[in-house]
Amino acid sequence: MNLRLKNKPAFSLSPRLIITTCIAVVFLALYAVIMRFSKLDPLIVGGVMIACFLLAEFIGIRLYGFFSFRIAGPDDEKISPILGNITLDFILKLYLPVVICDESGRIIWYNNAFTKAANPREVLYTKYIDTVSNVTIDRILEDTTSAPEDTDAVDGVEAVAYDRVFRIKGYKITAQGKTYVITVWNERTELRMLAKRLADEETIIAYVMIDNLDELMQFVQEKYRSASAQVEEILKQWADSVGGILKEYERDKFIFLFEARYLDEFIARKFDILDRIREVRIGEGSMPVTVSIGISRVKGTLADKDHDAHASLDLALQRGGDQVVVKNAHNTEFYGGRTKTVQKRTKVRARVVAGELSLHMAKANNVLIMGHRNPDYDSIGACIGIARLATFCGVKSNIVVNKEDPNIASAIQRVSVIPEYSDIFVDNIVGQDMIHSDTLLVIVDVNNPVQFAAPDIADNVATIAVIDHHRKTGEFKRQPTITYIEPSASSACELVAEMLEQALPIGTLHREEADVLYAGMLLDTKQFSRNTGVRTFSAALYLRSEGANPSEVQHFFKSGLEDFMREAKFSMNVITYRQIFAISMSDGDGSPADRIAAAKAADKLLSVSGVMASFALVHIDDSVHISARSAGNVNVQLILEKIGGGGYYEAAGALLKNVTMTAALNSLKEAIDDYMRKS
């Protein structure tokens, strides 16, 4: 296609020539008439006629200029040739590269500035714009015409051409019935390089804490100093390798400052510093030393980064330690967390949390307590323990729960003989009506808002306390006033029992309440056979001293023949995966009671020789429930986290909505594969 560079016709008459011609014709006709009918001297008549002609021409041209300016305006077609020449000359001399394409993006013309920006020897005519850049003509027009004015797209779409970065903005024009696109290229290569340099040199704040040395040392100071020095030396070498600064601000707590360019390297190596520190062993002990690291990658002031780095470290500790938590602008990333947590030997934190919670209860108008959906004995037992603490503080409390749930019917019946429990259990609707401006909400045995028994209540209460033993899965929508998340604990009932031991006088806890708390501990420890520590048995001893009767508690776990048959369905369909994983599936659609049967089936599969972890899947309504158990060598919590679940090291669960059993099984296998690749 030929593009006429000068918008000018081959032949045209100017307005001045037309006016002069018309006046000349009039005066010639007038001269002929005068000479035909008069005897005057032709020279005199000719001189007068010429003078009049010149005067008439001057007046006519002046009048034309005046009226054409007043009437026609700048858009009149008579001025367009002049404007076309000016526009073309401007584009030719413009320092910005300009490319003119047709609607399909085929290049038909470009200026000298684009020739210099591109390869001067390369002819680009008839080529398409997406062959010289990584964007199409449609993308250019879309981003520059439909983008909101407060976005960068107003300045065009960013593209890469000839190893350089440009902002391309497109303008549609119509000429001779055809549509063309004028694209203006604004180079941003140097600006991008400077921005990257600034981003690479930005200061990153990280907090590092040795999270289990006290427990491993058993307070032997001589060995403690030696192990602490080994860990500090490894951390110092790590900091020196990137030119960072590492300073200890408290015992076993460090602040680490480094440039942002090295963070991607740490992530690419999956923070191998965790593995190097894990190689430090104490004497002949088999448990390694571990550290937790919190890193802030958000924009803002140093104070903002410091706050987020502290929050990331707290999150790493609440998830069990031995991991790195990186807080970004829009999400939080987790690395590590493959070592089983070591149970803390001190009850100092339990005493502090009990005191804080009692203080907030005393100030509150009323207390609402809830656990997770589909509650079990650990959830309802912890709720009952918190209700007893609220009663001791002299404040009215209510437990938000589904009273018709058969899984907790025995527990509710057990405490119904106590007068305070006659009207303490309420459903979600009644609980909403009990919310006041000074209501305190205590959430136990769950920290994921999706799994709350009543998420609406959690969204409307201003003051919230969370007590849980599951690894924290992310940030809360509203930061709780009190957060007591201890993944090393066996159960939520263990945490609550410790708090009651610190806050209540001896003999305050009722025997029936102690039975339910004891049942919760038995459930999550599988009759004290797994995930137990010194504090677990200490809490059990406290409950026994308050009247808990193990023989009566065993009645809670008796199941009927129907439940026994539900469990048997899972044993009929079992597959092994990667030799160490056992996966059981229930045929057909199940009922809510099958969820408990799935958890029991997963427990039984661990008794099979060679099985390190087990999973039981059941399809209920339009969702697939997954229960996972581990023999201690596999972190099932990390596996199910990848498909939206959670829990803790040896027991976890997940809920996959709107999926088939086959799709859920494939998702589970992919999560297992990913876990094994990173192990």
C-alpha cells in the first residue's frame, strides 16, 4: 500500500486566484461594453479600469480572509493540506519512535527515530508489529483505550523489542475510508534498569530465632553455650555470604538485614540454611536443633517492615517452628516445617495467657465460645473448659454449637447435670443476637476462619481470643486480641487444662467437665499413644485430680453397630501409593457420620506394616472429606495444606468442594508427589 506522505492534491486553485479571475472577467466585460457604446480614449478607460480592478481585488481578498476566518474555522477542509504537512513534518522529526500500521498490525511506515531504535539495516515494511515486539496491535489498542485513568496503561502497554523496554500507545485514524493505527513508542529501558536496581538494593528485615534449644538442652548450661555458638556461627556465615548484617538482640534471637536481590536466591535454594542448622545435634540425642525465620517483603517504611517481619516470625512459631515465613504484599509463603515440633517444658506462657484471658473476661459483658464445624470431643471439651473459666470470672457465657450433632451428644449429656449448662448451648442464629459492643469471643481448636462453627459471629465481634494446637494456616481477617497457638501441644483440651490449672482454685472444675476435657485429650492422642509429652501427662494428672474418671470416659468412644459398619466400608477399598502411603475410599455418597468413620479408618491403616501415612476419603453431598494420619515420619499437614486443608504434623484434614472422588484422589496424589519432591 502506498502512503502519500504529503496530503496535497496534484492540481488545485487557490482562493486568491479564483477571486482575481472573477474580478478580471467582470472588468473585461465592463471595458468591452464601455468601448462599444462610447467615444472615450481607450488608454484613459484602460488605466481607470486597471486601478478599479486592483482596488476591487484588494477589497475582495480582504473580505474573503475575514469571513473565512470567522465562518470556516480551523477544521475547514481548505486548511487541511497545510495541517497535514505540519503533522507529517512533526512526526518525521519527532525524537520518539513512531510506527503506522493497518488494522491487522502490518507496518506500512515508520520514522527515523524508530529506525535508530531498531536494526537500521532491517526493512520492516509489510511485517507485523508482533514480529518486532511481544505485543499485538489489539493488545496495544485495548490497553490504551479501555484502561482506567489511574493506571499505568494510560501511558500505553509495556512491550519488549530489540532487547529494550518500551511503552507503546496507539491512536486510531481514518483516511480515505481506511483505518490506520499510529503507535508511539516511549523507551523505558533505563528507567526499568534503575527501578530494578533500587528494588535489588532495598533492605530486607528478617528475624531469626532458635526455637527448641531450651528443650533439647534440658537446661544444661555448658552444652547450651556450645550448641548456641554452633548455630550462631552457621547463621553468621550465611549472613556474610550475602554481605548482610546479623545481630543478636536477645538470647537465641537475631535480626538479619540484607539486600532484596538475595531473597530470590534463598527461595530458589528453599532456604537450605534450615538443613544446615538441623545438622547440629546435642550429644547423643536424635532431635536436631531448629530455627524459625520471619521475613518481610512488603513495601513501606522500615517500621512497617519490622512489624511484618515480627508477625512472620510469630506465624512461623505458631506453625511449629523449623520453617521460614515470607510475608509479601498480597500473600504469605511458607518454607520448611518438616520436623516434628518439640513440646515446650515450661508452662509460663499458659499462665500468662490465662491471666490475660481472665482479665478480658472480667471486662466483657458476655462471652461467646465456639470451636470448629463438625465438632469432636477435643473441640467441645475445650469450649466447656473456657466456659468454666468465664463462670469463675463472673461473666455470662454461651457455647455456639450444633446441639443436634450426634458426635458430641454424649459430651453435652454428660455436663447437662450441672445447673450452669441448662441454657449454655446455643446455635448460630441465637448467638448472633447475643453480640454486644463489649462481647468477647473465644475460639478453640481451630484457627482457619473457613472452619469456624459460626464465621458470621467471628466477623461481627470486636474482641477475639484464639486458643489452638493446629499449625496456623495464614493471617486472620481481624487480628485477635489474644492468640495462643501451640502446635507442640497434643490437643486444645491440653492447652485449656493447663490454663485452668493456673487460673482456678483446686476443686473448682466439676467432675463432669473434667471428664469431657479428658476425653478430648484421649481422642487427639489416641489413648495417649501418639503426640504426647511431659505437659500432656501433666494436664491429664490435673484433670484426674479434679475428678476425671478414665473408665467412664471410655464410654464416650463406644460406637454402635451402624458406626462399625461405616468403618468397615473403608477397609474394602484401599490402595497403596509410593509404597508408604495408604489411601482408603468409601464407595458411593456418605453421610456426615461417615466423616468420623473416615478418621478412624485412617488411624487403623497406620497399623499396616510399611505404611508411614494414611488417608481416608469420603464423598458427602457435593464435597470430598479427607482425613490424614501419620506414623511420625511424614508431615501430613504440609501435604493437605497444598489442597486447602490443615491440621498438625501427625493428623490433618481437608474439604474439597464440588469435586468428584476421582478428582480428589488425583489432587491428593499430586500433593503427595510435591511433598516427596521437596523432601
